[in-house]
Amino acid sequence: MRFFAGVGLLCFAVLAQAAEVPPPEGDAIVSPDSRLEPLFTRTAGIRGGLTEGPAVAPDGSIYFSDIPFGNDSGMILRFNPQTKQTTVFVANSGKSNGLVFDRQGKLVACEGADHGGRRIVRWDTRTKKRTVVADRFDGKRFNSPNDICLDKAGRIYFSDPRYVGDEERELTRRSVYRIDTDGTVMELTKDIAKPNGLAIAPDGKTLIVSDLDNGTDRIDPTKPRPPLGVQEIVAYPLDDQGLIAGPKRRLVDFGDQFGCDGMTVDRDGNIYLSVRDESLPGVMVINPEGKEIGYIPTGPANQRPTPEKPVVGLPSNVEFGLGEESNMLYITVDQGLVRIRLKTHGFHAQYEND
């Protein structure tokens, strides 16, 4: 198992020069001569933050969030793999973070805090009409919905930590929730310090969660980072109803080093973890038992950040393409989007045949 020195959650730099990024590892996952392909880097005049939440649409295009700091509402962007052009889907995203398409082809989004909606919404991508799916549990506003995934039944699972924002928290805990197809909101677990990335195994029997406790509710890039809390990947067994049916088991323990943000899975159940660490930022690939079987660096190794030279290449989330691109892994990195072709193929519950 590989471990790393820590770094702050957010960074404000573009992807490093390809020549500075180490080659990928893991012969079963990726060819050693495969390289990251830069697709997009933010040019809009918005402040700070990062790109996040890539989601593949039924037509194979990739939607992703561009999240700034402060009053700016953020955007949802769309990358077209055919033309390699990135366009603005909506210029006011409500501070969207994690995204996923449902079986009806609607875009479901987590809207976060820091002047965002603090809710789960559904977008009609044809009309650009936004509908609120849920914004409360037990009558209290969510903290800051972050990441999201679906099961084969179309139920929505999402995490609700808080990393940024001055809004008063109404919920005293950070939890993982599920929204049933009838709109019922259910708290699945509250025994995670700060839940972030989520994924469900292809067989639907395991919920994987990243516990990414950065030690603060309000990131301030002008101040030193507070001591880190829990940094680990855990797995919960799910029963036939999609409910947690036993205690969690630890798949990865990052110790006192910075861990994983978003994640996804391939058809074999391997898990792709976006590791935000200055010693080797990248995508760690583990098998269902938690053994590391591959690593895709997204930035230079052993960086020493300064105010004038921040860390570059920090990934936030990952998503596989569809169809002929099902072995293409898209990664949101810094304030951009990159991709790399793998030997494995992604799994998307909403696009699987019954």
C-alpha cells in the first residue's frame, strides 16, 4: 500500500506539463505508455475552487461542475467527445458538485453550500429546467450535498459533509442518505466523520464511501491547514432493498495523509479513487478487497507548495465513458478535465439492461 504526505483540499492550478507526470502503473488496468490527454482548462473569470463531478450522459458526452469560491454560483459544463469542445450547459449551477444521469436521461446534481442550493436537483438537459428532488431531512436543510450515485433500482445515494460555506448548519451530523423513487429521504449511516465520494459495486451488494475529514467546515486558503481527521475508504454490505445490512469494513487507511475525494467502479468491481496528495496526486485503483492494483498519476511527485507555486494535478473525481469510450477514464483535475484510455471498462448502473 502506498501512502502520501498531506495537502489542502482545494488548489488553484492547472494540470502540470505531461512530461512531469510519472507514467501509470498496473498492467491489468492501464498500458504503461498511456498518457493523460488534457481536454479543458478553465478560462472563465471566476475565483478559486475546482472542477468536479464528471457524469456521462446517454449520448456519451461528459457533464462536469466548475465550482468557484464565494458568491459566484458556479457552472455545469459539457464536453463533447466527438468534437472535443467544451460548452456551458448552465451558467448558474447552484454550486453543483457531484453529478449523475438517471435512467430517464435527466441530470441529477448535488448543490453544495457557500451560496449554493444545499439540495439535490434534477435537470432536464433539453429544456434546462431544474426541479428540486430533496433539500431537507427531518425538516432541516442539508449541510452541503457533495457526491452522488445510483443503484439499479434508480435510487439516489448521496453524501452530505461540509467543506466550505458560512451558512449555519441545521443538521448536527454528516451522513450518507438515500432518496427513493417516491421521493422519500432516508439516512443510511451517520458513523462516518465526513463522507465524500460514493460508489455502489456492480452486483449492488456493497456501498463504498470515502471518509475525507479535512478538519474544518470552512476552508480558508490564506490560513494553514488544520490537522486532518479520518482518511479512509470503507465498504458497507447492502441487502436486497439497498439498505446497509452490517458493519463497515475498511478497504484503505491513509493514516495521517490526505485521502480520496470522488470515485467510480469498473465492470469487475475495481474501485478508482481520486487521491489528492502532493507526494503523488492521482487515481489509485483497488480491487474489491482493498488491494492496490494500479495507479494513474495526475501530477508531479513530491511537490513542495508555496503561495507562489501551488500544488498542481490534484484530482477530484472520475468517470468512465460509454460505448466505444467505456474504457476511457475522465478525471476532473485542478480546474480542468483530462482523460486516459484504460484496459478496463466502466460500470454505470443506470445504463445496464435489466
